[in-house]
Amino acid sequence: MISRGFLLGFAMALLCRSVAIAQGQDDPAAIKRLAFLAGSWQCVIHGNGVPKGDVERISYEFAPDWSWMIERSNLVENGQAHWGAQLWGYDAQHRKLVAYQFSAAGVFTKAVNGWVRGGFESKRDYDGAMVTMRPIDQNTFE
């Protein structure tokens, strides 16, 4: 089973600083605009059906040339541990942003729109769910 927080990716798992730059999925610099995420985070999960108090520990690091971001996550949900890793980057051959999600349940892909109307958007290919993170203020994303 993939953790709910991991599946929600950026959208509902993060309490992050604001970057509200409009940028499409065909811009390789879009990943670099996520540089504020570098380091470790403890994120409170919010959403329908999510037990109150569930916390996900997430870390982010970037390739030296800023072409890829690595996300690692650990979540204890209802007493059960879940892990995951995601690679976010720019596919120069296809000229678009891409994301690959790894977990005990398998490997999944996401279609990444990038920065659109002030939020960073991606769509899970396996279930079609749109995931968007939007800035609330200078210290918080939803």
C-alpha cells in the first residue's frame, strides 16, 4: 500500500515557503524554482480521510546541475510505516517535466505541468488525480 501522504506528493503533505512563479512544463528551470525545498521537512498531512496528527518526514536534494530533484518520504499512518522516493526533473529529449515515484507498491509516473497560475501542478498517471501545491503565505504551501 502506498502512503496517502506519498501519493498526494506535494499537494497536501508540505508546509513550505512560497514561490509563486508562473512557468510551464516545458521549461527546464522549473525544478530549480523548487530549491527552497532542499533539506528535511516534517509535514502534517491534511485531507479527506486522513487521521489527524499523521506526520510525514520528507527530504529533498538536487542534482549538481539542478536538472533533477530527489524526494524521500517516510510516513507512519495508522501505526503502519510507508516509504517512498520520487525523482522530479526535466526530460531534455521530450522537452517536458517528468516525475517517477517509487514505493513498495511499485514504480509510477506523473505528468508534470510545472508552475501554472501560481501553483506547481502534476497529475498521477495511474489514477488521473491532479496534485497542485499553492502558496498560502511566505512560509506555507497547501
